[in-house]
Amino acid sequence: MGMKDKFQDQAEQWQDKAKQKMDETRDQAKERGRQRGEREREQDPQRTVRDEEDRYDADFDPEAMR
């Protein structure tokens, strides 16, 4: 195995590890978001419904789309 191959393999390993770490971090962030949403619903179920309605209204406000 030449030096070029050795460094190429090492670079590929680093890329694979970086992708794995990124996937793990994304999964952890999703889990934290899910848990946070559950806590918010437990504290005040109506608040989250209002928040979602407000976000929907803001996203689809016909005045804002002009």
C-alpha cells in the first residue's frame, strides 16, 4: 500500500466518523425536541395549541404572502 492509499483510507475513515457523529447529534437533538414538546404539553396543553395556531397563521397569512 502506497502513502497515497494510506492517506486516502484515513480521510475516508474520518469522513465516516464525522457522518456517524453528525447522525448521532441529529438524533439526540430530535429526542430533546420531542421531550421538550411533551413537557410543554404537560404543563399547559392549550398553550401549545395556541402556539401552533399562531405559527400556522403566521406561515399562511394571506397579507404576508403578497
